[in-house]
Amino acid sequence: MKIVALLISVVGIAGTVTPSLAAQPAYLDDRSTAASLVRSFYNAVNRQEYARAYTYFGANPPQPYSSFANGYAGTAFVTVATGAAISDGAAGSIYYTLPVAIDARQSNGTHKQFAGCYVTRLVQPTIQDPPVEPMFIYKASLNVAHGNIRALLPHCDAM
């Protein structure tokens, strides 16, 4: 009986998959490249794990957590496209500048698109003491854009 109740709650009475369960993407937390870091950030946003998304900014987030989380209140799902990262070394760190374009589907079904450049930073692990800080988003700049998400990827100069 418990199995039948579980199936009804997952599949639903009409036999369709419950949207909230179907829309939940698999957990992703990969900070090995700039592109995978940005994809992991938006994975956290898509899963509504705003505290986890906030941690991708390292020790210096761009705004208080409450403002950050409230900024995604109407966001249902974000599709992200990334271009080729440009690396630039400086005094014990490697900075990666990454072209990014996003299509943010809102809860009301409308779409908002943005494009710009993310800069990620990796402090050389060999010079760190525990706890080692993984690659993080150092800064991000997105502007309103319109069009095919791949065509929106901008040219970004190295930091």
C-alpha cells in the first residue's frame, strides 16, 4: 500500500509527472574549470539552493545573502551557455575570464536573457593552508540581451 501511495504522489492521479519533481536537475558541484563552476552556480539556482549558490562567490560575495536570494525569487529555471575561458596569472592566483549568456525562465513563463563576462579565481592550491579554497566567482557582469543564447556570448578581455 505504501508503494502505491508513493507512485500516486510521484506520478499523480492523471498519470503525469509532478512538475516540481520533473524539473529538479541532478546535483552538480564542479569547481575544476571556470565553465563548470558557472554551470554549478546555476545548478544551485535551478535547485533553489541559494545558500549553496552564494558560496560560489567565496569570501567576498557581491551583496548580502538575503538580497542575493530575493533576486532569484521569480526565477523558475536558468539555461546557461559559456564560451572559451581566457586565463591570466597574477601573484599566486589564476584568473579565468569567461563569456556567459543565460536565459532565465520566470515563474510566470516569461524569459529574461543576459550576457556578459564572469571572472573566476583560483588561488594556487600549493600555496594554501587548510582549508583550501576552491575556485570561486571573483566578479560577474551581465547585461540585458535578446536572441539565441549561443549567439549572445560576448567577447571578453582577460582581467
